[in-house]
Amino acid sequence: MALSLDNANYQFIKMTAGAIVTLGIYTVLYKETKIYRFLEHMFLGLAAGLSLTLLWTQTLHDLWWGRMVGKTADKPGEWSQNGAWAWVLLLPLAGMAYTIFSRKHNWMSRVPIGILIGITAGQAIQNWFNQYGPQVENSIKPVIPTDWSRMTVPSKSGLTPEAIATIDNNLYLSQAINNLIFLATLLCVLSYFIFCTDFKTKFMTRMSSTGRLVLMVGFGAIFGTTIMTRFGLLIDRMYFVWIEWLMESLPRMVRGG
Amino acid sequence: MQYYDTGYLQFVFVVVLVFFLIFNIVRARKGKSLFIRRIAGLNAIDEAVGRSTEMGRPVLMVPGLSNLGPVGIQAVNIFSYITRKAAKFGTPIKMCLADAALFSVAQEIIRDVYQSEGVPDQFDPTSVRFISDRQFAFAAGVVGIILREKVAACFLMGDWYAESLILAESANEIGAIQVAASTITTQTPFLIAACDYVLIGDEFYAASAYLSREPVLVGSLVGQDWSKLLIAAIIIVLTVQTSIEKAFIPQTYQESQEGAGKVWTTKQIPPHLKKKAELFERRLFYPHDPEALNPKRQKLKLDPWDKDDSGG
Amino acid sequence: MNLLAQLAPPNTFWTAHNGSTLLWVEIIVAFLLGCGVVFGLAYIPKELRKPIIVTATFLGGFYFVLQYMWPQAQDYTKTEVPRNSVESVSFWLQSSLPTVTNFNQVLTGLLLGLGIASLLRVHIGRVVKKHQDWPYSLTLVISMVVMTVFGYWDWYSKLGPGAEKATLANPQIFPNFGWNFLFEGLFINLDAVMYSMIAFFIFSAAYRSFRLRSAEATVLLGTAVLVMLSLMGGVLVGWDRVVDALGGSGHGAVATFMGNFRLGNIKDWVQNYVQSPSIRAIEFGLAIGLLAMSLRLWLGIEKGING
Amino acid sequence: MDDQMDKPKKSLGEKLQSVSRNALYLTLFGVVSISLVLSHWMGIQVPSQPQDCTKDAYKILRNIPEGQTMVIDTGTTNASRGESGCQMEATLRMMMREKVKFVLYTWVEPQCVEVAKSMIAKINVERRTAKPPQPEYREWDDYVILGFFPDGGTMLQTVASNIREAWGAKKEKDTAGNERGVFESPVLQNVRRVEDLKAYVPISPTNLMPTIVSRVGRKVPVISMCAGVMFPEQYNYYKSGQLKGLLNGLLGAVELESLMDKGIDADGVVGGKAAGAPLAASFPGQKNMARASDYYFAFCCAMALLLVTILVGNVGMMLERRGAR
């Protein structure tokens, strides 16, 4: 049958479903309604089904089954990959995890779990410096100006590349001050996260309270930037319901075509 | 690979940190009592549990999307403490998880808690639940539970992403006391806006030590402080050094790699202001800069933001 | 060791040609042996349990720690031959990495059943007990089954070279349309809706919490509003016009100075010199906490899980 | 939640401070819906002032010579259509008008490719119905879709060293309908090294930068189109020159569209009329202001509403305090 997936009627059915679930889910904003409860459970069911599907189609089929039984060559003259029987040992190993449902042998579940924990912990230790070392390096900024002739960075418009390069390499007073602020902020916040010494000196208490204040600045900025994304998505959803579905696609269907 | 790339610095650095941690753990085990500063959010736990006991409504605990790893387990440890409190008063609990492996761990730990409190029959296996490993399906499910069960206290601790606010606000709507902690910094502001108490950043890891006063934990907490001080010290010292170097010590030679053996050779050049790549701290962290000289290393160049957390 | 560094053909002790009886025999035997070991474990004395768990954990982590500590070649290729023992170890570490990560993924994947089991336990329980919400639980179970069936059916119908394009050109009503409707029509939309709902919550959260109560709240509010304003075209344009008017035209000192007060620049300044260092400091704290936690877990001195 | 029950009489201050959730939600819902419909009907345009990072992006994209090839690395799903979708559509429109060929693939989620395909189809319809009608953009001749790469990191690594090896295995139906390797297509036949690509444009809500920049960043101009959430992080890459251009979520998309409408003149002024060849010309007389601009009015309204509500809350608090004194 030649009905294709982007057939107009089918698309409309899909969009309608989309519109219905959208408004249905939004009812929870008023109160926890039966519609929401229904959609919620459907959603959970679909999600579980999806996970089960992807588990095989995207993980186990290639990464486990494929390696265990090997592959035949797609093209002639191409090496086929041998099967490695040892992969089957993962079954009993994973099986041990399922003992948590038994009262007597549940301790065994901790063996595979333990291995996994070990791996994640090991990876964390391994990646640690790669992740944070560069941030440490990046926080080291010179604070002594190299060019006192002027306060701010001169504008670079219409200068030779060499001139621009020198300007970039120079450190002007304003930049130095900024770097100093950067350093101060960093240290203040860091001092707020010292737990095991109660600060006797006024200076340190000041510092950590400033730290907390500065943190709030950072959080405020994050709040602001995130709002755009969130509102963008809401607007898009509304656009889908009101414009695309109600104003464009519904009339088209009614007119029949 | 890194080893080769950043010289011995990272090796030494991490080893020192590890030493700090272990040294202090040993010290604490020897029974040296150590101070921990007050953490407001954690003192609120008793209040929250007490309140839900009065109202006879369940306590909800959610470790966000944390999977089986340090963060998830830390969260479950904190929850086990809360559960102990709840078990004392016979307050019902609910725990919702988004990771099957972590779910099994939680199941185990919570069961142990009830056993050690001597009320194994109080433990309801369905109180610790796997909801879904899909972010928003999970959110939808937990919101449903929050609104239906009318939880009185809500603990959101662990890896939180966009779904954090959905839960926090729904819980706030039914007037639950909320204590939250996110290891994903971009989510903290929303938790601050919606919850009563928020553990910021590191306080999340300090929590278990703070609550249980376990020597091992307290010791390693002290170790963590030392490590932070070390980082601060490194930054300060190197900043001073770099500033001086940048301002007063011109670059007078140029390095390059030549020959089959890739020998480093240096040649004299007219002195100029040091470029970033020529500064000591840069050479310390990236021994094989300047990149221009050896493209081979470029692909391995460490990146300040080399981790993939989609804040969305 | 070769088990980890998986070899390509010809046959070795660890591998056999796919489809061959030998392979199947090996697989079955290995499986039975594995199960045997597991059953054996079930009856070992209590005091051996903890050591076993701790060792398992330690070994799991040890591989990566070793990989971290061991000197390793800059650009290793599978064809290279080690010159000495150090190199052979490092080569083995590198060549086996994919296998270990793969092992990790598969094992984690196989645990998904635990979650599903818990889910079904709760909801089938409700259906059986005729709990007040049982119809909803039934919905959950049904939609899960349907999704799974169609998922596999659709996947199967697209197996084999070229089959994918063929089915897309001429989809079969049940597998392909069914799956497409369930996934794109329902699941994706539900996902998008939940995501978009955050906007409402941000809205009310901002209303309640953004009050000039304390210094902290004020600062939070101030920065947030500043950034929000910089996102609103009209305001941005207006503000900057005023600033430019004050600064006068051209690249003069005043202009460059006033230029700093363009809304965008203020925002950038806050983000670069206040936000990023403060966030970075938090990150350092978290990082060290993570390191400590990982260490405790790896060495098995973490109470909750290891003991 | 509103506590009318236990407090029958409330001062104005208290009222202003305890507006019920449902009222808030309803207002937001209403404002967004209405402003959307309005802006869709009347085509209301909010002025926007492109930031430098957007301008740079536009300059590069606008000046890719005709017939050259670029990469679109999409992570856009239906859930993120509000931001990435807008950026995607604008970019596609632009590329098609410049007759720049492009390669499209994803390593975020397989479904992203489908989303992109439907967008291309939509824009093709636009081009057909435009007056004067423009030729449709055809797969294989004008663009190729490589589909989904499970391991983007490794793929990009190979791309950096040997692009033909990285993508060589991929097949496409040519216009005659028979399967051929993508490198035989008009799009890729002249691409021998990664440097032959004129631009690499990731359009994704998730943060792909660490992977991309560290691998191909120094060989191709990378122009990131990110979600607002990611902007602060990615801005660092832009400042350090690792990104040649950067779009800030919805706002970035709006700015891009307005640049397509106004262009950048020789002095680098947006919509300026300075003599000499413009740095980046506009597309006069074409549908430049599209989805993003449609959304932007609604967005500004929502933001305004938010600011007002915050204000109301604070005024309420002030009043109450005054009352208390």
C-alpha cells in the first residue's frame, strides 16, 4: 500500500493527538485532573516501552549480541567479525542483581552493582584533572597592567593585524581590575565552602558572606539566561496548538484537502 | 594520554589531593573530633520529617536523574538518614528514582535502615520506586505522586536538570516543606526560588558527614577543605607569579620542534612581551603549547569546559 | 587479557566464527558455568560476602585508575608492536578500553529490567487489588506493552540492508505507522509539553521569590532583571540609544567609556567577571566532593553501600 | 497557593503578594496565546539589535561562495523547536538562497534528521510558492543527509584527519534513484579535506562545543547556534576565538532574521547605506522575518508580563510594610 508517512491526513491525525495531549497535560496547572492522571500513566507506559525497545535495538543488539555471535561480512571479500562467547557471562552476572527481590540472597545483587560503582568511581578519578585542571589554569589571570599609558582597551577598528596583536597581548588597567575582581570573586566563593573551620577573624567571615552574596549574582544571571529557553519552548508549543493546528491545518482538513 | 600531555602536574596534583583525603580519614578514625560549620538546610530535615509526622502524610525523596555513581549514592545516603528519622516516628516514605541500577541500591539501603531500626515490617517495597528513565516522563510521574499523595516534606537531592522546577513548584503548590540540593549548578537558582532550604554546591557532599558525624566522612570532609585551600593557594601564587612575569620579564627566545626525534630547540629573538603560550603557568598546565609548533597535540588539548552537561 | 582486547579473525580461544556450532557450544557452556558459579556464590559463608563485594568494586575502579596512572603513548594505533613491558601494558590498556566501556554499557542496560519490574510490581499490584486508581495503572501497563510490541516490530521490519529506505518509501500500516504514531504522535509531544510547562513554573516561582526582602534576594533579583532586560529587543535598543547619546559619537575616550554601559556590555561583564568565577568556585567544591566520594566508594570505606 | 479561607479580609498589599497560582498561569497562557495570534496575523516586528557574535556568524554564512559546501550538525528535536528550530529554519533559508550546498547529519538523536528533513520540505514549499518562484533544493544535488552517527566524537576525530574515511561508507539515492557513495554527489565531490568545508554549523540545544571545537575547531570556522541556556558557557569559546560566530537561542535567531532583512553595510552598520560593497548583504524582497520573529513578540510580551508581576509582588510587600509601621 502506497500510503506514505507524510500523508496529509495522517499528519493531521498526529497533530491533533499532539494538540490534545498538550491541552490535556496543561490541565494539571489548574489541579491534578483525571485527564492528567490518564495522560501521565500513558506517558509512563510509553516511556517504559520505549526504554525496553531502545535497550535492545540501540544497546544490546549491537554492543552485546552482535559481539557475542559475531557478524557475517556485508560485502564479499570483507572480513567477518568473530563471535566472542565470553560476552554471555554478562547474563548470570546481571542476573545476580535481580536477587534484590529475594530476602535471603539479596546481598548478591551488590556484586554487579559493586562492579558498576567501581567503574564509575574509577572513571571519575580518571577524568578528574581533565575536567577541572583547565579550569584552574583558566582562573590564573595576570593582575599587573603592562601598559599604563591608558586605562581602557583602545578600539581596534582600522588597525594593522600587528597593532591589534600587540593590543591583545597588552594588559590595560581596566582589564587588570577586572581580573582582580575575577580572582576576588573566586576566592570569596571558595571560602564560603570551607566547612571544617569556624572563622574567628572578621576578615574571613566577611569574605565568606561576600562569597554568598556574589553567588547570588551568578545565580541571578543564570536565571535570566535560562528564562529565554523556557519561554521559547512554551511559545513554540502554543504556536503549534493555535497557529499550526487550529488556524492552519484544521481548516485545511475541514475544506477537505 | 593526559599523563603525557600535561606532564606530571596532574599526576602529582591528584595524588596530593588523595593524600589529603586519606590522611584526614585516618586522623579522624583515630578519634580526633573535628568541627563542621552549621548547614541550615540540613537542620531543617528534622523539622520537615516532624511536620509530615504530625500531618500523617508521606515524606518524598527524589535523587533527580542521578544514575548509579558517586552523586546518586551520596543522595541515597542522605535519604537513608532521613528514612531513619521517619522510621522512628513511623512516618511513611516515598522514593522515586530514574535509574534502574540506583533503584536497586536504594531498595537495599532503605530496607537495611528499617531492619537496623528494628521495624523491618514497616518497610513497604513499593515505597522505593523506579518511575522512568526518560527525563520528562519521570517528571510527569513524580508530579503525579506529589499531587496525589499530598506529600508533606520533599527532598530533592542529586543530579537535577530542567525537571527540577516542575517538581519543586508542584510540591510548593501543596505546601510541602522542601530541602533541595543540585550538583548541576545551572539548576540551583530555580531550586533557590522554589524551595525552603537549598544546599548549594559542595554542601551536598558535606551533608552525609554533617548528619552522621561518621569519622570516615568527617575526615574526608576535612580533606576536602584542605584540597580547596590548596587550589586557592595554587591560584593565588601562580597569579602573582604570572603577573610579575607578564609585566616585567620579556620573552627572549623561541622554541620549536625539529628533526625526526622531535627535539626541542630554542633560538634567541628580540625580547617582547610574553604571549599567553609563553607564560610559565601555561607551560605548566600545557607543556606542549605553543600549539602552533606541534599540531599533533592540538586534538588532545584540554578544554576548560570539556564536559557535556546540557543544562536544558 | 585477550578477552578484553577483542581479536578479529582468525579463531582464538576467545572467539569463534559466527554461526559455527563451536561458537554456540562455547556460548552455552560458558552460560551454564556462569550460572553454576552464581549458585555456588549463593552458599558461601556470610563473612566472605563483604570481601567479595569490595574486591569487585575495587577491580572495577582499578582498571581506570591504572589507565590514569600508567604512562601511555600519545597516538597509539592497533598495528603498533610494544617495545617493552611498560608499553605492552599501556597498549593493552588502550586497546581494551572500548571493550570495558562496552561491558559497562551492556551490564547497565541489562539492569533496566529491575526498574521495569518495580514499575509493574506497583501497577499490576494496583490492578489486582482493584486500588482506586487501577484503571490508570492498567493504561500504563497496556501502553507499555503496545509501545514495546510496535517498537520491536518496526525495528524488525527495517532490518537488513536497504530495508530501511524501502519501508520509508512504502510503510506497512501496522509496524511503521503504529510505531510512528506512538513515538512521534504521542511520546514526542508529551515530552515537549512537559518541557514547555517549565515556563509556567518559572513564572510563578519568580513572582513569589523575587522580593526585595534581604540583600541576597535583592542581588538575585537585580541581576536576573538586568539579564532579562538585555533579552528584550525594544528595551535593549532604547537603553543603548540613550547611552550612545550620553557618550556622544565617534571612538573618543568618552564614547569608549560610555560604551561600557551598553546593556549588552554590562550583562557580559557580570557574566564574565562575577558569574563565571562564582560558578567555577562551586564547581571546584563539587569536583573535590566528587573525588572524595569516588575514592571512598572505590576503596569500599563508604558505609551505606559497601558495608 | 491562595489562603483566602483562613484570612477573610486582606489588605491590598497582601492581595498583591498572594496572587493565586492559577491566576498567574492563566495570565501567562492568555498573554502568550493572544500575542502569538496577533503577531501572526499582523506580523508585528519587535526591533532587535544584533550582537557582535551574531553579526560575525552572519558575515561568514552570508559570504560563502555559491556552490561551496558547509556542514549542518543538527541536534534539533520537536521539543527544542522553540529555539533551535527557529535558528535551523533561518539558516536553511539563507543557505538555499545563496545556493550553498550543505551536508546534514546528527549525533545527538536519530529523530533529529527527520525533523530537519521536514523543515527542508517546508522551506521547499515556501520556495515553490514564492513569487518569483525559486527552484526547489534537491537531495543529492544540493544537499546530502548522512543520517545518524552513534559516536560523534570518534566520527569528528576521523573527519579532522581524513574526511573521506569518516563519511565514505555513507550511501545516498542519487536523482536517478540508485544508491551511490556520498562523495560522488555534487555536494561532496570536491571535498577532499575538512578544510574544504566552508563552515561547520552545529544547531543544537545540547552543548556539543567541547567535542566539536577540540576536534575540528581549528580547521573549519565553527558557528554555534545554541540554546539560551548554553550561551554563557559557549560565549567563552567565542571570546577565545574558537567559535567564529554564535547565536544566542531565540534572540539569536531573531537577530539572524533581522540581519537577513537589513544586511550589514561596508562600515559594519546594520541596515546602513554606506558606499562600497556591504560586509554582508541582505535578501531584499524575500520572506526574511519568519518563525523567530513570530515568536519574538510573544516572548517580549511574556517577559514584560514577568517583570510586571515581579513588580506587583514587590509593591505589595512595600505597601504591607508601610501598613505594618
